Amino acid sequence: MNIRRITCIVALALAFTGLPTIRSTAGAAELNQGLCVLCHDQAPRDIGEAGGRHQSAVGCLDCHEGHPPRQAEIIPTCSQCHSGEAHFTLEDCFSCHSNPHRPLEIKIGSQVTAPCLTCHEEPGRQLKEVSTRHSVLSCSSCHQEKHGAVPECLLCHQAHEPSMTNANCKTCHQAHQPAPVLVRADMPSVACSACHDEIVQTLSAGKSRHAGLTCGSCHQGDHRTVPACSQCHEQPHWKGLADKFPNCLDCHVDPHDLPI
């Protein structure tokens, strides 16, 4: 029998015989928390490294009240301390919080959504508000590595063009509400070319001042916004001509390649 095991046995024996290694409360022998580390080295190490409030707010004996053989049931339920919030009413805490001594190292299983939404209500609201393909995915479909992990959009989605980065995606798309697309004035037109390549090429090859503008200069805000010419151009013609031809494109045909 090694020295460590002998030390543990002696310490526990002393604890339950009421000798000086215990503290007394109302005449009853009670374990001293300092004894725990003599036998249980991994749990204190975990708490020291990643215990969160389990390190700062509670001690071993706040959760583990007693020790075998005098106390048989020493593993507490989480609800002993955690209550009052929707998240704490969930069952099977250990399916995500597998190590209570490292409670915030959360391992998310497959097809998990409902437990996530008890804390993350706003993403859930966004996903329901506008139905997209993201709406039918579980939270763990994207956030599967660990709690708090935010995946790159390009892990699942093909870039609109080769130079596009994950940061570019976020200028137009919100992860939990990817539609409607919000176009910014300073967004490079090449980002639009994946779907509107012919129009982008026509615009860039044009001879008018429009050729120097980005798509977002005119179509900013909600995707597919079509502005009125008067948004930028004051009335350039005399009233009689404007009244006769109220539609600018009757003469100017294509705003991406103005012939006149």
C-alpha cells in the first residue's frame, strides 16, 4: 500500500473520530475541506484551472456534504444551487456540462437547439423572424466545436468571388438572419458579380459617370432596392419635356450603360 493511500485513510479516520483535523459544528464532526486534496487531486486542479464561480463562490463541502461511509449520497443535483432561470430547468445538465469542476467548458452534442435558446433568445428570434435555410438548422450544426465557437461562413458557403473573406460576408449578411441582404455603399461591386456578373461587367465597361460607381452607390440598403433617378439627379430637363417623358429610361434605356 503506497504512502498516498495510507495518508488518505488516516486523514479520513481522524476526520470521523473527531480529532483535531476536523472542525466541530454544534458538537458534530465535520470534514475539513483541506483534507479533500489529499485524495482528490484532479478535481481541485480542474477547479483551479477552469472552475469559474465553482472556484470563487463555493468550496468542496458546499456541494459534497459528507463522505462515505457516513454519507452515501455525496453527488449533488445542479438544482441545489442553480435555479430561477429557464436554463436551469433543463434536464441532463451533464450532456453539455460534462465536468462540473470545469463548468464552462461546454461540449455541445448533435442537433441541439432548445437548450441554447434558453440563454440566447435574440439569435432564436432572428432565425424565426425571417425564414431562411439557416432557420431549419440546429444551433449545434454551426456551433459544434465548443460553446462560443463562431464558424467561418466559408466553411459551408462558397465565396461570391475568389478574394472574398469571412469579414466580407458580414458586411451584408447577419449570421442568424442572412436575408434580407443589406448592401452598403462602399461594398465592392465584385461581391455582387456572383449573381449579377453581366450587369457588373456592363457597368464597369460603360462610358458614363455611372461606370465609376459601385453597385451599392445606388442599390444600398435592402437588396434589390431600385432607386429613382431623382435620388441623385435633379431635374435636368425643362418641365415640358419631363412631363412628356416622365420615365427616364424611355430615353436613357439602361442605367448601367447609358447610351445618352
